[in-house]
Amino acid sequence: MRPSALCIAIPLALGLFLAPAARQKPAPLQGVKKSDARIPVRFTDIRKQAGITFLQDSTQTEEKLYLETMGTGVGWLDYDQDGLMDLYFVQSGPTELYKPDHPMRSALYRNNGDGTFTDVTEKAGVAAENHYGQGVAIADYDNDGYPDIYVTGYERAILYHNNRDGTFTDVTEKAGVADEGGWSTSAGWLDYDHDGYLDLVVLNYIEWSPKNNLWCGEHRPGYRSYCHPGNYKGQKLKLYHNNHDGTFTDVSDSSGIGKPEAKGMGVVTADFNNDGWPDIAVANDSWPNFLFINKHDGTFQDVSFVSGIAASEDGRYEAGMGIDAADVDGDGFQDIYITHLDFELNRLYTNNRDGTFTDATFSSGIGNKAILLSGVSMKFMDYDNDGWPDIVQLNGAMVDNVELYHSEVKYKEPLFMLRNLGKGQFEKIPDGALGPDFSRPIAGRGIATADFDNDGDLDIAINNRGDYPMLLRNDGGNANHWLEILLIGTKSNRDGIGASLKLTAEGETHVEQSKGGMSYMSASDPRIHFGLDKRTRVELLEITWPSGQIDRLKDIPVDKIIAIKEGVGIIPRNFPRVPSK
């Protein structure tokens, strides 16, 4: 089915999408960034000196079990609330054909505040031992002020509740979010019904098991390959409603999002029509992408086709993997970027503010610059703090022997950065310009961003398949001014997920949202980051919370991390600066 076949449904869908609030276009950012106005930024991999020894196990066998190729995610969280972002790496697990003689564990690393990290997995109780993990979603689901950890995986997921003393408890069975029998990949938190508690959307992939693992590729030594998802039936999405008592109720079918078959890989929860309610966008693998619009009554409208994000502009369903949303052109509405594999295009869908999106892949300048790379994951980040969201993309082929079939394609591939020149126009940063560590070929899978050293620019954590991770420190991004905001909800959920922030600095307006999900099976710094370029004064910050509360703060200092409490304003909170080594 092509989007054009559903044109008769457009008036109905757009009536829902185009809420009254969405018809008012906010003042856009002025001007266009000049390509020669950049500041020098380099990314340095400090994993070794930071003391991170986690090693992702590919669990690879000659049988090419489909599960092996997925890789695992990475998540940032301040689990002990000391103002420093800690790291959680998801690990794979044993299979019927792969049974190592040692337990396989995920890992939690505490940020020591001096440029090093300490493995606290055993003490914290979050090893997820021998669970074939996939992704991670972080949020404070019970509003107690401490973030909890949800680990997706093959055949079941795990929910760890933060005990506020440096330890966690596995509460999966009590909470009712195990997703038994599913192959859960990415997950995202959102308060879809505005009751002040975070709900959970979980993506599932395909109906696969070692018993139905097909032979794909040529029948000669070394040529067996991992199969295409088209060989398997897709699973369905799950939505769990938070009951406020530590338990959740599966409302997948009644909400509408669990009805269509899916092959879910990446999810982002954001308000795409500016009506104040969170919506859900899903990147599906070789299947139509989804867009579910919140109807404000506990249900969602599937507008995937009429919105234009279900397929490419020429009607093809591509290998959707990573996804994120940001206002790339300064019009106040969230746009969407989805990564795809080699010989496909990574797609930028710009929001038309009328319920539809335009495939702007070529008009934005992105085009086919990565046609031979497999885009697994991505994240919007303003890496140079100039006020425009850039795109960092993590690459790596799914098939380790891909060169036998396509000699021009490599298994390990470098990161790349698409720099936003302003108004949603992008240029690819030349290879090597961001440092040799940034350009090193890897089999990348999960990527997440955070200001782990609290110096005002965004750093990058990466989980690589069958390899050590990377911790890329941003050196130079804070030469431009910046502001970071930790949201603390009171009537709204504690994390403030779903809040909209409009910042005015020297006459220019930026709009950001606190979103759930993002990337591919990974979780980023929850603090909202604004790059301010050379602007030194923030006249006004207006926060619209999910509860409807609007806080307006004037004359905010720049180059700081601040905590803002709903209905109160800025409150004291320590965010220690980590010295560079």
C-alpha cells in the first residue's frame, strides 16, 4: 500500500493532527549558519583512561543466528543523583549454540567526577546475568526522584527499580512489564494520558527462534549470511499504562498502537503537532514506519501513511533502525530522521505543520552521502553549540562477511556528522575533521549523548558489536555559549518528559522538547541542552509542562547547568565540573 492510496483519509487524520495550538507558528531562528563560522571540535576516545573495561559479546556462531547481528544499546543515567551522568552498557547472552564458560553480564559504571568510572554492577544488582539483552530505557517511573532501568531483550525484558541507596531491585514480575515471549528492542517512556506518571512503550521485532533460523546466502564455506526480516512475521508493539502503585497494565490493543504488525527497531516519543500531548514515532525494519497521534482519551490514531513517514518519497519501505526528532529548521515543530542500511538513504522528514511530513533527504543536502554505509543508530546533537541541531550517525554493516557480496562495502564503518548550516540545511563534516577516534571504523550499534563532564558540550557513548565501547569526549564545543536544564516535575511526571521549552536569547528563539526513546536501543542524558552560539543573554525561558503548568523565567545566566522545578523555578543543585585529563 502506498501513501497515495490513502488520500481519502487525509481530512480525517489531519483534523486530529492539526490541533489549534499547532496552527500558531512560533518565531523562527533568524539567519543561516555559515559553513566557515565553525569552531574547532575534536572527539577523543577516553574509554581506556576512564577505566571502562566492558566488552560486548557478539555471540557469533557459524549458524548465523539472526539474534547475533543486532548488537546492544547503551544508556546514560545519574543513578545516585550526585549531578554526574553514569553509564549502563547492555550485554548479550548465551544461546542454544553459544554457551561460554562464564556468566554474561550487563554493566553499570559510576562516574567518579575525575574523568574515571568505576564498575558498580555487582553492588547495584543490575547485571541482568545471562539475559540476552538488547536495549535500555531510563526514567523515574515512580516519581521518587531516582531513575530506574528497563532492559529490553530476547524472550523477556527486565525492570530494575532504584532503591535510592546505590542498589536496584528486579521488580519485573510485580510490575508486569516482562514482555514474555517477545523480542523487545527499543523502548521509550511517556506520560500519554497526563496523569503525572510515566507509561512505557516497548518495540518488538520478529517471530524468530533458533529453531526457525533459515539458511540465507550462498551454500559454500564462509558465505552463509544473516537473513532479511522479510523472511519472518513481525511482532507487535506494547504499551504499558502506569497504575501509580508499582504495577503496569497492558493497554496495547485498547490504545490502538498494538493493532498493526510491526518490526520495531527505534522509537521516539514527542509532540509532533504541538497540541501538548506526546505522540509516538517508530522506525520499522523493511516495514512501514509508524506515527501514532495522541487523541487525548487514552487512544492513538495511526496516521503513518497519511503523514508521509511510512515510506520514502518513492514509496519504498526501508531498513529503519535508529530514529530521533528535533526542530532542524527553526519553525518550532519536531522533524524526524531515520537511519537505513547500505544502498538505501537515511531519511529526513520535515514537519509541514499541517499533519504531513516532507521527505527532505535531498533538499536538505543530506542526499546519498552515506549510500555505502549502514546507518544503525543516530542522535540529534548540537555538537558545536551554535544553536542548530546536528546529526551524529553510527554505522556498521549487519553482516560480518558483507564484503563477499559487495566488495565496496565494509563491515566496520566510521561515524559521521551532518552539520546543520541553519534552516535544516546540512553538510557532511569531512572524514578526519573531528579527530581520528571519531573516524575509526567500528561495528557500531547503540549510541547515546550526554554531557558527562558537565563542561557544556555533548559527549558520545557507543556500544560496538563484539568489541569494546567508545567514550568520545567533546573537546572544543563549549567555545560557544550554552545552557543545560534538568527538569523536575511536581504535578507532571518527575522527569518532565513531554515538556516543551522555548528559549529566547538576544531575540532568537529555540524550541526543545523533553522526549522519550530516541536513537536505537539506547538512552541519552535527560537534561535539555541549548547551544547559544555567541549569545550571552537569555531573556526568557518558557516551559510548558505536561500538566499544563507554564513557568516563565527571565534573565537566566548562560554557560551553566540549572535545575528547574515545576511551579517553583530554579532551585539549588550541584553539577560538579569534571576536569580534563
